[in-house]
Amino acid sequence: MENPVIIFGANPIGRAAKELFEKNGVVVYGFLDDDKKLHQKEIDESVVLGSTDDQGFLKLIGKKCEAFVAVDETPLRKSISQMLNEVRHVQPVNAIHVQASVSTKSEIGHGNFIDTGAIISVGAKIGSHCLIHARSFIGVDAMLGSYVQVGVGSVINTGVAVADEVFIGSGVTIVAGVAIGKGARIGAGSVVIASVKAGETVFGNPAAAIKG
């Protein structure tokens, strides 16, 4: 990547992404964030330039800068990503840590965050705009949709199919062959041994649906 990157989100993910890009020799131009109290402040030696809709900086994207969306909340991450695609006609770049292991025989979309120690196995398919946190494991032939978040140290075993917009907490284990429906949420530390319905929240060992 030759162009510098503007990071959307001056938050913990944004800070991690900044360090990740710099370890890969990529210059970070600065942050954009909607919290006006952060504007013009310096975070990790980069300035919060303005809001995520600041046209003065958005016009640089696709010409002089690339973009990365470091936003935790899925609706906002989707909104910013769609704006970049439809207005600036660009896709956010991937942020992949130098100490992540990504098989050359895996498939990865765009705008993904893959942190240190994460393993993406042979045949795995990752959609776009996913947040795959440190030391996560994505097994052989596992499939993740788009806007999926995988917590620190989670294990997604062989052949697991995870639909779009799923949240998987830290330290989760999903056994081989299980399917996780769109928008499902899996609580930290859970062991998932059966498929999870769309929109369902599960927790525990073995994971069970939380009613309410």
C-alpha cells in the first residue's frame, strides 16, 4: 500500500489499527471521529482531524489516501463503509497484523481488521468489514460473512458457517460444522455445540438461548 491511511474512529480499535498499519510500513494520515471533544487532539502521535463526514478530508480518499473503518458498532460501521463505497467509490482497506497468520489459500474481502496472533486457515472464507481480534482461530473451510466480530482468543472450528453481523465474544469455542444465523450474539466464554438461529443470543457451556 503506497498511500497513507485515514482511520475512521479514534477509539481502541482505531489505535490498534494505527499501530498495525505502521508495523506494515504504512503512514497513518490521521483519525476522523464524530466526538468533537477529540478534534485536533493528538492520539498516539496522530491528530483527530475532524468528523467522519468532513468533506475536506473525505475528498482525499481514493486520490491521496486510503480509508479504514475502525468502528465497533455495526450500524455505524456499515453506514461509513457504504458511504465510502457509494460516494467516494472506494472500498476500505484491510488491516492485517504482521504477526497474524493468513493462509494464501484463504479468501478475504475488504475492510477487515485481523489482529496479532490471529490464524486464518486454508480454505477459510472471510467476508468484508469483520473485526477478528487477537489470537482468534478460524479453522479450515470455515466461513464468516460480513460485519462479523470475533472476540479475543475465540476458536471457530472446521466447516463452521457464520452469517453476517454476528457478534462472537472473547474466548468462545464453536465446534466443527455448526451454523450461526445472521445477527446472532454469542456470549464470552461460551461453547457452541449446536446451530444458533438468526438474531438469537446464546451463552454458557454448552451455549443455550437467553430468553427475555
